[in-house]
Amino acid sequence: MPVVREFTLPDLGEGLTGAEVVRWLVEVGEVIAVDQPVVEVETAKAVVEVPCPYGGVVTALFGEVGQEIAVGAPLVTVAVAPGEGERPLAVAVEAVAGPAAEVERPLVGYGVAEPGRSGRRRRVGVGVAAPAAAPAAAPAAAVAVPAAVAAPAAVAVPAPAVVRAPAVLPVISPLVRRLAREQGVDLATVPGSGPDGLIMRADVERAVAARAAAPAAVTTAAAPGPSVPSAAGEVVPLRGLRRAVAEKLGRSHREIPAATCWVDADATELMALRRQLNAAPGPKVSVLALLARICTVALERFPDLNSSVTEDGSGIRRHPAVHLGFAAQGERGLVVPVVRDAQRLTTEQLGVELGRLTEAARTGSIAPAELTGGTFTLNNYGVFGVDGSTPILNHPEAAMLGVGRIVAKPWVHQGELAVREVTQLSFTFDHRVCDGGTAGGFLRFVADCVERPGLLLRQL
């Protein structure tokens, strides 16, 4: 007789204690293979698919879409062959679903995928079943067996009070899901206009508009007098990434005595250098890559700024490597991907890695591990068309360099007024790790390298 195995939400790393269910990828009664993704969850760092280490028939799903599930709490239960590797998956499923089910042989271990796996498997009939001699109802969470199969009729599942089999919604974009959550739209009621009924952003916006128009019509018919708007306002819950950002920035503001200094810099020569580099064959070098190179050199001269204060506040930990974080805008909001060991990379390699991480952040495919462990942050808010900012430090880092837009301005150059490409550099630092002299020295060195990038050759 098949054995029901419970798969719990695994530790997704980096101190995460839970995740929010975004979309179920399987249904109760569906045949799954070893390491097949069963649910898509949103953590404070990324949207990820969670694979199940068991192959067999799904007997229960735990958690509603939008519900927070703690690490270690049940996700799914799966009916599998008894024992570890005693029988192949085909035998287990045949005992539950009949010999016609399409299956694959499982591999032993968690995290190992079968090459050529086709994903979804045939769904097994789901319902409440009981042996012919016993007309009493079976347990609520049970997998029904076709009548022609002479196998145990049902697999009882030790289920909690709420067990639900959510429908798999035809929506892919995390942006669409987030918009629906923010507007309180049930995606199950939204018809999709995309290929194969895929729900698009425009579909959600139409649903929001229709919902707004409906109460107005009802009010007009039932109460001709003027309506009184609510003074309470709308409360948008902090969830997922937004909640994690709020907690981290709040902690940074409470714990770190931050100070900011800034300076205008003539970036004309830096932009000319970029044009020279990009005229040669090979990957293009971005302005962000050049600024990243300047930062790694500056941190070598001012190592106090590549540090963090210990948890108990009794010391300052200097980091031996520069794990360079940079702000990037993605579908889930603003995230900070991290370039590991940035000081070891060439300028061209920095450009390639920055481009890869930026694209992963934009599409929402970035891994949680790539969003943690930074020791210094480079914030290019010039892409938003602004000149300056006083950002909050990315706790527990001790410093952040901000770069405004590079724009043509009147500038005194070699004693004469000229039009030059000018940017504003701002530097926020933890006043516990250094005084203004160190911070000012760092910012002045960065500005000098922006204005005269040839100075970098003395440091390389």
C-alpha cells in the first residue's frame, strides 16, 4: 500500500522564516516526479519555485494563495511507494492511479532533476471513495482510485483543519499578481486575454475599473442622495519584499548614526574614456561599471568604509573582500544585487556581471543568495532623473555612494566657462566607523577619479 509522505517548506536560506504562496503548480490527484516544482512562493528576497523530493500522487495542498507559510510547515502530501527506493515510481502510481498513468522513474535524493522531464503529469481522479462493503464516507482528504483497479481504495492523509486544492491560475507575471493583490482582485474571476487565456495586466485593470463602476451604479439606484466617502482611507498590507525593505530600513534608521556629504564632479573625461573603451571589440562598458571600478580602488585606500559594526556594538569588522551591492529596479520593486569579490574583477568583467544581475532583477529571476552579503553599496539614482539624495544605509553596511544624473551644465574648466558633463556624488556613512575626514577623503578620491580617470592607473 502506498505511503503518504509530508513535504514541508524547506529552509530557503539567509535567515528567512517563511514565504507567501504565489501560485500552486500542481493539483490534488496529480502525478508528480521527483524534484518537480510544486509551488511558487515569494520570500522577502525573491520569487522561487519549490521542488518536492518525492514522486507519486499529490494527496493534499496546504495554504491559500497569498497565505504566509512558515519554514517547516506542511506544503504538500504525496502518496509514494513504501520504503526508500524499494519500488520504482511506476509501481507506486499504478497501485494508486492504475496502469495507464504516465510516470517517470524517480532519482534518489533531493535537488536532482531527471533529464528531459516534461513537467506536469496526468491528473488522477479526485474525490471521496470507500470500499464497496463499507458505504461510510472516507476521510475528507483522500485520493480516489478508479473502480477497475484492485488496489487499496484510498490513502488517508493526516490533514489540518483547512486543506484546499487551489486552482492553477493562468498568470505568469509577478507584476500582474502584485497588482491583483494590491487592488484586492481575485484572479480566479478574471478572464485572460492573452495566449491560452493568460491573464495580462490590462485584464486586472479592467476588473478594477468594473468593480469601481458597479458600486457607483448600485448607490445611484438605491440611494439617490449624495454618498459619504470613508475618512479611514485604504490600508495596504506590507508583504514580501516591501515588508522586508521596511523592516531593514527602519532598523538602519534606528541603529546607525548616518551622515551624508556630497560634491559636484566634472564627468566629461570619464564619459570620453567610456566611449574609447566601447570603440574597441568586446562587451560594452557601462558608466556603472566604471563607477564600480572606482569604488573598489577607493575602498582599498579607505578600508574602514568596507566594514560593519558588530551586532553587540563592541567592535568594527573590516571585510577582506568587496562584495559590491548596487540598486536595481525590478518587477517586485527596488532590490540590491551583490557582485561578489568585485575587487578581483576587471572593469570588463564588472560590466558583464552588473548586466547579468540587472537583467535577473528586472525579470524577477534573481536568486535569493545574490541579494545578500553586500559590504558596500553603489546607488545610481541618476537613472531616475534626479541629481542628489541622502539614502538610508543598507544595514549593516557602513557606507553607500550615490550618483546623480550626468547632465550638461556650465562649468569653469581650465579658467574658462564651458559646458561640461557634471554629476553630483553623495556619500552616506556610519559615523561610528569613521569621522568626516575619512569620509571626505573617500569622496574626494572618487570625485578626482571621475574627473581624471587616468588616476586609476596608479592604483591598478
